[in-house]
Amino acid sequence: MIALPTATSRRPPKPGRPKDLEKRAAILDAAKRLFPIHGFDGVSMDAIARDAGVSKLTVYSHFKDKDSLFSEAVRERCAEQLPDELFASPPKGPLRRQLRSIAGGFFALLMSEESLALHRMLAQQRTDSTLARLFWDAGPRRIQEGFAQFLQTQVDAGALRIPDTRRAASQFFSLLKGEMHAQEMFGCCGPLVSRDVEAHLDATVDFFLRACAPERC
């Protein structure tokens, strides 16, 4: 015989009670895996629930709709490669080493299969800018704002001279994308060669430092 739930067991959770973090993580893992493969419209909340091994009700208890789940999946994927701590408490050592670490993390994120798939998906969303805005706010915008704050601390310390740190952050990441990202997006090049990637990252960081050195700006 199946025992019916008692009044006590049916009582809703108290406000502020922590969510089941393992289930939330499973839902986000499913979202990060499925959205790049099938696109936003090709993934349902039912599919997310099945992949995560939870009920659809559980998915909605953590995320109010698919938009919010997509945004959080993008935000977490970016944070895995470029956590906020990387900008707030960068690696110890010379500024060049810190910038090189940030550049490496950004480039690895940018060139991952998941990121390339998302960029290709968004390129096809020409009639609806909502999805692109969700992606931009959850990913690139957060990264650029974090890096701009990092640059501002360096300006305040006298290590760099930059009149507009937000613009400089955008320029730094645009330099990092370069031809390699465009070639990967178009599928017109072979596998990336490690030494070419390393040379590209080193050259970008050195170029940025020369442009923003206090005695040159």
C-alpha cells in the first residue's frame, strides 16, 4: 500500500529555504549541453527535465521560464572559464601575466564547441533580438564589465593609462577574437595549432600593453 502524504509532508517549504543544489546543477548541466546542440527553439523544458533526471515541476521551481534558464546556463558557462574572482583577485605577479591569464581563459571559452555552436545559433536568429540580448547580457556583457573594472584598478594604481576602460575592454576582447574565431565560425580552417594560439595570445597582450602604457598614452 502506498502511504498518502500527511498534512505535514504537504506543507510548502518555508520562505528562504535553500533549493536542492544538486538538482539545480543537473538542470544547468543539461541546459549547457542541449542548447548548443539543438538551439533555443529545439530544446523544451521537458527535454531539459529528462536529461537532468528531474521532473518538469522541479525545473520550474528553479527557473521561472526557458529564457531565465538559458541566461543562467550562458552565465555559468562563462563563469566556469572566466570566474568573477579572476577579475577581482587576478593571479599574483606582473600585469602582463595577469592579462595573459585572462586572455587565455577568454580565448578557450570563445573557441569551445559550445560557444561556437551558440554563436552560430544566434546568427540565425535574425527576426528576434530577444535571444541575442539574453545571451549578450548573461555572457559577453558580464565579462567585459568585469574586465573593465580590473583595468580601472590598474589605471588607479598607475600601471596603465586608459581614458575609457569599457571601450578598452571591448577592444581587448575583439583583438583576441581576431581571424581565428572568424575562421572557426566559417569552418574554413583546420585544427588550431597550439603554438599559433600561444603566439596570438602573447602578441595581443603585448600590443595592448604597448598601447596603454602610461608613458605612451
